[in-house]
Amino acid sequence: MLGASLRRLREASGLDRAQAGFHIRASESKISRMELGRVGFKTRDVEDLLTLYGVVDDAERRALLEMVREANTPGWWHKYSAELPSWFTTYIGLEEAASVIRTYEVQFVPGLLQTAAYARSVIELGNPDESPDKIERRVHLRMQRQERFTRKDGPRLWAVIDEAALKRIIGGREVMAEQLQHLLEVAALPNITIQVMPFKFGKHAAEGGAFSILRFPESDLSDVVYVEQLWGALYLDKREDVDPYLTAMEQLCVESTTPGGTVELIGGLLRKM
């Protein structure tokens, strides 16, 4: 979140990334990486940038410099860094800070709603040459990520799942039946909403594919759209980039099943397993 704060301060001061980079003897690309949270922060660099951006209030400077320490402190998920691509560890950090996550998934049940057996099958599909130990570590990481969402004070998770993902048998019928039953159980939690985009909408607002929108408790932080690709991911936080995804998500929610309809649809699929 420090990176997003630095970007807003820079834009408010009317400076571009090249000018900010020149001030701290760095490149424009380094400023970009700092603002996206993809590089470590040096206290001196942040102090110099705050001065350049006209931040003179002691309390504000102290708060932002404290964020430097927090940003440079490895999160619990960093112990899994050997098993994960660097672009995904960035996402987990954002996920941990988010208060609301809205996600649309086409091919699989969203990771935050997967059972261990289903997750194992998905991870094995995408990583056929990975060792069993590394597969299990990735499964364990996925289960740990879910723990926040089962707490009473946990963040809000709102998932729209394409009907195809629920009818695609992953890991065999027993694994899939367990997964469908799990969706029914977590759908009853107060902070989790599950909707299904039914086949009857052959054309809908998100035909471009899966994406997630993360919202943070700090009102001055912009939403972040996460779009995963085969060998990387996009992180979008500019208003003009985020707004089309917000519009698409709202339309998906309108066209998808109600929470009650979701339970009915998944229950029907489960009875046919």
C-alpha cells in the first residue's frame, strides 16, 4: 500500500516517474516498480520522495516511513517463495491487506473456495513436472490463504463462478462432489457470497476472462484489478483501468443467480454426482 500512496503523492505534485526517479538517482522503471510494490523500499529513497512531493507534516511522514518498515518485513507467505512465481507473491500481499475481494472465475472454482483435494488436482494440472512435496506446499499455502475468510471478522469475499467451472469434473467425481458440498457450506458464511453465471447467458459482460477486484480498508487507496495470465499477471489501479472491470462485475452480479439460486443450482449438480 506504500507504493500506491507514493503514486498518489507524485501525481498530486504534478511530477512524472522520470522526474521522481531523477531526484533519487534512479530510473523511471524503478519508480514504477516501487509504486506497484514489486521492489523493496529504502528509507532514504522514500524520505527524498516525500520531500520532493511536498510532504512536510511530521505525523504524515512518520506514518509513511513506518510503512517502509512494514513493507520490507516478509509476510508469512514468503516462506513459500520457492514454490511461487514472484508476480503471485505480490498478489498474496495485496490479498492479505484487502477488506473486500470480488472475483470472477471461468475455468475453476476460485482458489479461496477450493478444497484441498480439488486444489491439489488443479495445481497438478498446471505443474505436471513439480515434485509431490512442492505440490503439497502449494496446497497448504492455498488452505492458509482461506483461513482469514472463515473468521467472523474476516474480509468479504464475493465470487461469481461460471457454470462451466462447476460442471467440469476436476480430480474425479468424489473430489468434485466434495468441492460442491464445500461451496454449499461456505456460502452460508456471513462474509461470503457465491453466485453462478448460468449457461443461459451465452454472451455476458466478462467474456474477456477471469479477474479479481481488491478493495482496501483505507479509503484513499484505489481498488486493484488482478488479471492472471499464463506466465504473469496484470495489476491495474488507475481509475480509467479499474472502472470497466467494476462495471463488468456489477453486470455479472445482476445476471448471475441469487445466493438462494446458487444453493439450488449447486445442490442440483451435487445430486447428479
